[in-house]
Amino acid sequence: MLTQGAFRHGTLLIEAVLERPELHHREIFVAIAGRCWRSLANESVLDRFLIALADQHDAALFQQIYTDLVMLPPLRGALLTRLHGHTSPALTQAMARMQQAVTQTTHDH
């Protein structure tokens, strides 16, 4: 079990990674969702994570990670709220950019 100090340290590391776009790789997002998901219970961190994930313009990756996270009871409520449009303007814009990129890619093929 994590101590409060270790939990806070982990959250700070995730925040630092999310602030650096050059670290936004699919493996990083998968690792955060799979191993550090407790830090996503912080709504600010969750929003930043989802915005950074949506900005990857990879709808399949977003859907897979979202589906995994929404199955976790501590995150379910916050994620479902965001799914139904009760979210920050920044996340709404990131989701729109992702959808636009996916639509553009689909039309290009």
C-alpha cells in the first residue's frame, strides 16, 4: 500500500510528465493508466492526462485507455461525467481536435 508521501510524489511525477509534450508517448500513457491510475483520481491531473491523451490524435488509444480507466470504481464517476460533456473547455477542445484529426485521416484514405 502506498504511503501518502509516496502517493503525492507519484502524482507530482505524473504532473511533470504531462507538462512536457516531448514525453507524450503511447507507452507513457499506457504506463500511467496501468500503474499510476490512483493519481488520476485528482481531477486536475485527470483532465491534464485526458487532454494530453486526446492531443495524440489516436482515437483507438484514447478509447482503449478510457475503457480501462472507467472500469476502476474510484475513477468511474469522474470519467463518466466527462463523457457526458460536463468537463473543462480545454478537454472539450482537445476531444474536438482528436475527432477532427481522426475524421481527416479517415477521409484521406
